[in-house]
Amino acid sequence: MGRIRLVALDLDGTLLTDQVVIEPQAKEAIRRVREKGITVTLATGRMFSSARPYAEELGLALPLIVYHGAQVRHSGTGEVLFERTLPLALARRLVNHIRAFGFPYNVYLGDRLYVESIQEENEAYAWRAGVDLYPVGDMLAFLQEQQQEPLKIVALQEGPRLDPLEAAIRREVGDRVYITRSLPQYLEMLNPEVNKGRGLQALAEMEGIRSEEIMVFGDSYNDIQMFRYAGLAVAMANAPAEVRAAADYVTASNNEGGVARALEHFILGG
């Protein structure tokens, strides 16, 4: 591992506590890391408008990795630097699969969150993400009218109930879509070229940073590709066993100052 020049932080379950806030010790550790000339960014499955307020809270004005790496976008200017979308025909096919199971779902177009109708699960998601919902009625008709490719589609349901839907999608179009979960109740579908590792690579190449100079933090399955790309991968104690096994180091949980502790251990020398 070379000298750390970039730190990429997942949000939910990592930098954010279960109360969806950044703890003061994490803010202070990030401030001290940046004082050393190290770039700190966010790498999240969230949409840009949901991640941007946290970047502003931390004083970050730089490219963020959002939508699981489907987009790299500058938090200050809003400029899109990298993007991969779902082909429209495939998006419509995925909507039909989700409809067949009767699950609520979200469709993301132009950094807005569209739903067929507002259900409890959509409201809970929007509250957590801090974004508005835009109901459209018939989603297939809406997509046809917009002729715009979504960044992602998310089915919302209790984790085990999503398993048959995931299996059905993987059987039919598994090679044409990237499927992941940021949280157990969110089944997320994106362009097959997309993952956080690919988004991180795109950002690193823009900044002239080598993979061995990158430290990453995460807690879920969508972070594993990012772990594989970076020189130093840190998993949270609250991560599933498979995710912890993929990391180089396991820190404390998101509710126990895990990010600050690992930054102190590897960078700040505390």
C-alpha cells in the first residue's frame, strides 16, 4: 500500500449512524485528514441530491461517487463527470418484473425519484434519503413519454421477500443488469458496467491517483467491488460476515465511531 491520497466513504451504515447523522468525532477526523492534503469523498448508492447535503456538511466541494458508481458528479458545480444509465427497454422490462410481484419501487431520472403511487415503503425511503417523491401513475407510460434512460431502479420490500424477485431477474436478464443491495430491503438495479469500484476507478483516473493510494470504508455487499479496487479496505463491525471478510481491516460499528477510529489508526496516528 502506498501513501494514502484519497479516502472514499460509504454513507448508510458507515459514515452515518442509525439515526442518519454524521457523528462529531467523524467530522473532526475527516477535517484533520483533509488538513494533511488527503482528498475525502463519498461513495454511495444514494442519488446525488441525497448525498450532496452530507458533502456540504463536511465542507467537501469535489466529485462524489453516487448511484453505486453509475454517476460521478461534482458536489460544488453539479457537473456530471461520468455516467452509465439503464437502457430504456431493459428498464421497462424490470418494471414489469417488479409489478408482477406487487412490490413498491423507485425509478431515478434526472436526479429525481419517481414512483407509480406513494406507498409506505416509498415514503420511508424518501425520508431516509431526504428527497421528494414524484408520483406518475403508470410508470411504463411515463418512461415511454420521457424517452430518458434511468440511472437505477429499486424494488422496496422486506429482505427475504425480495429474494424470489432477485432470482427471477437474474435468470432472465442477469447478464444485462447490475443487481445489488445497499440495505436488505432495497433491491437495486443498474447498468451492468456499474459498481462502486468502477466509479472509484473513474474518479481516481480523473485525479491521477493510483489504486494503492486509496482507502475506502463500507458496510454492505455493494462495497465489495470498491474494496477490491482500493489499496486499503475498511469494513464496519456492523457489516455482514462476507463483507468483513472482503476487507483488509474491520473497525468499530457505524454507531461506535468506526470511521474516526480507523482514520486515527491508519492516517492520523492517534
